[in-house]
Amino acid sequence: MEDAMRAGRAWFSWVLFFLGWLTQAAAQDGPPPPQAFGPDTYRVGLFTGQGTAPTGLQCEGSTEQGLLCNGFLASAVDGTLLDVSVAVPPGPGPHPLVAVLHGWGGSKGSDGYIADPLLADGLAVLRYSARGFGRSWGQVNLADVHVELEDLRSMIGQAVDQPQLALNADAVGVTGVSYGGGQTWLSLLRPLFQSPRGASVRIRAVVPIVPWTDLLYSLLPNGRTEFSLDPAGSLKLSFINGLYVGGLRADPERPYPNYPDYLIAWHAWLNAMEPNTTDPVYRQIIDGTAGYRSIWWQQHFWADAVANRVAVLQVQGLNDDLFPLPEAKRMLLALQALDPLYPIASYFGDLGHPRSSNKAGERDYVMGLARQWFAYYLKGVGSEPEHVVRAAITRPRDRDFSPADVITVPSYGALATGSVLKKFPHKAVLVNPLADPYAGFFWDPLVMEGSHELTPLPPPPEPALVEGSLGVYTVPVAELSGRQALLIAGQPTVSLRARTLAPRVQLDVRLIDAAPDGSRQLITRGTFILEGPDRKADIIIPTYGNVWEAAPDHELHLEITNLD
């Protein structure tokens, strides 16, 4: 999955495999320490579409039947015309409003499975194509706090100012999938703001679905889930390239590049160079992705979070290799460290980007949770949702989702009731072949199947097995579980003593469930950057995590490589 280091050799003198829900010391559970980021990088004011179409919303329907309004609204950022729809339920109002934000490369027509049930529940729904996507003008700035998040507030503000829509500015929610989910989290930076005509807007509840919270860690993980800034991480090569190609727009009515120059330059640099924290381009990438596109690093958010108290229902994928479980975990633990009673609930399941299955039944189950969340926090309907953690056992792709597989516990740490460990004393030497720096490229499921927003996905291909860069350690499940099935609930960790001659080396781990018939299922994976040269270190590699049931007659295979 991640890009291989250009050169590297690593020795392991022992390996300790630990199965248990990974937790940190209490001192690490809170918000991140303040960081001094450099200036933001973004581009606005180009290709705004001004003069190409009239601005304003044209509505069909009536108060009694409901309204559907479409048109272009000019963003307060730079006048860029954004393609907007507002659907209003029947009745005189005032209606709570939910902004539904689409995924990467999508448009306002995406995510009808979210918008339609919310409208049926009596909530008005705002949808618009993000700048650079769909029929909206402008260029993509990758969910920048100075651009796309200002666009969001501008669209909400202009919508609540439309008297014919009869919207309740004091009861606003935000939700979105993937790219829209990252923006949903970032909307908490300013949940209170004024509309152009002076209405006081309040975002009361959000539902980020399979989002990032630290974009730098999501794209270039270094194995330090709470501190992505240093050392430089390892590139998720095919995800980044797949997303880049998937977001390109070819529209004869908008004959200009929808990516700004800096985004093109970032992409080219990442494909050509080894990440390092001293390179000025990489410093710009660190500052841009972490400092201005990730809720995790926003100190203003943490300073005001308890006072603003926006209710959060977060949904994260256990088999999502792009935005995995740690994206949700860091936010849950940090908010609860600030206030143990903070209104946050979590759902972890087989949803999201590849390797996720995205079964229709599970998607519907999650939408039921989201509907209950918005009904209570925006309309005051129903009982208060439980602020709990739900995690669904990952089942084979050909088995339908069942609510009976959802484990509900009061806290993150309660998901696991015990732990097991296995020590492997034998050594391994990994050598990254210089002739094939992209040996792990074809394993990434995005290359093979594409990524769609919570649509069912086929099985991913097998991991690449590269001779000379693979250490395999095997243990029977029965040995760990006392001859019972073993429910792995959480983030297995791999501890090892390592040495490398390279300036830095990427260490990847994969945990695989191997059946007697020879079939294999990847349970989870992880990565860690070890800096050298000639440095010995005892390291702990956290995996992304899962909730997985291993049969007693199966084996667990731990693979360690520097190509994945």
C-alpha cells in the first residue's frame, strides 16, 4: 500500500505480537501540543465563473408540498459560483438544516442515500458541489480552512437568509462522506457565525463518515498516530495517485484545470522524492495538510470544544486503508480527556474506502444512527442517543450484515476484555530491492477496483510477496485462545528490536487469518518509519485495527516487510 523506501535493510532480533485494544498513557489521550505551522498554501480568485450564470435559487413546489430549489450562489471567499440545491420538507417551518457534503470527485447529486432520509424526517437539506467539482466553478483546494470551509459557512449563511425557505439558523447540522467527512470535522472550527443578513447560525450536531482527522497521517503515516509531523511518513502511493486521477474534471463548459498549480506540484513531488522534513516542498505539504486541513491540529477547536459542545457521531471503517480507525480514535480520546461527558458517539464497521465491503445493510444501519442523532439534536425528537462506542465484527464479504454483530460498549477501552501475546525469538533480515521500488504498488485495492462512496466493493487482491523483504511468523489460533474462537477487538501491536543501515526504512506489518484450506484474509496492517543509519531500536508498530473472529482451527500469520 505505502510507497517503498528507495533503499533499505533491516534486521530483527526478536518479535513480540500482542493482541489487545491499543491504549495510550493518559498524558497522550488529550489534544496534541500546540505547533507552529508555516503559512497556508491555497489559490482563490481564478476561474470564478462570474458572469456565466445568474446567481440565486429558483424554487419549485410549495410550502404545503415541500420545496426544491436550485441555482448558483457566489462564495463570500472570492465570488466563485457554486452549484447549490436546497430541499425543504412540507410545512411552514422553521426547518432545521443539514448540509450534506459529497466525497472527492463527486457533486451535489451524490449521497442521495443520506439526503433523502433526512428530508423525509422533516429536515431541510443543503447540497452543493464543492469548488472545482461537479458544475461548480473555481479550483479544488483540498478542504482548506480558508477556502472550502469558508465556502460551507457562506452557503449555509445564504440559505438561511432566504425567507421562502423558512430555515432555522439556530439548528444546523453537517454530514459528509470521505472528503465531505473531513470538512464535516473542520466545520467545528467555527460552529457559531453570522449569515450575510445577520442571522446567528449555530451548528449543533455533525456526523463525519469515514473522514480523515489528520490528513498528513492519513496520506503519509509514520507510525506515530498522534504525531504525524516528524519523522516524515511513508507515502500511500496508489491511493494518492488514484485519488488524484479520480478528481480530475473534464468539462467543456469549464475548460480549465480544476487543480491549482500548487496541488499539481505537491503531487509531482510526492511521486518523485523521498519525504524528508527539511525539504521546502515537503515542509509546505506538512504545513498545508496538517496545519490547515486537519481538525486534529487546530488549537482553536480544542480551546473552544467543550464550550461549543457540538454533538459528534463519528463513523470510521475498520477495513479502510485510506482513513482507518486511528482517525476516529484520536478525536474520541482527546475530547473525552477534555470532558468525560462530551457528547460523542462512535461507530466502527466494514465501511469506507478499500478494503471495506460497504454492505447495504450496514450502510442502512449507520443511516439509522445518523437520523436518530439529527432528530434529537436538531429537532428535539426522541430520546437522547447514547454516547457509546459501537463496533461491528467484520464478516466475510458474502455474508449479509447483521445488527447482532454490533458490539456496544460504554468506552473505547471496554471493547477488549483481555489480551494475548506471542513472542517469536527467531531473526529476520529484510532487503528492499533497488530495482523495484514500487513492488507493493499492485496490492493497494484502489488500483484494482476504484473507490466509491459507500458502494459495495469486490474483494481486494492479495498482498505483494517480495522475496528478500518478508519475515513470516505463525501461531495457531488455538494456542492463543485455549482452543476457542478468538475475537480480535482492537489494534494488535508488533514489538520488535530492529536495526537498519539505511538513513530511514519503512517497516510494514500484516496480520493474516489463514484457514486450513489455504485461504487467507487480511485482518489488519500497520506501518512504522525507523530512522538510521546503523541505529538499533526497540519499536512498537500499531496496526490500524479491526474486530475479527478467528476460528480455532485457523492460524494467524504475522508478516513483516518493507514493501506493502
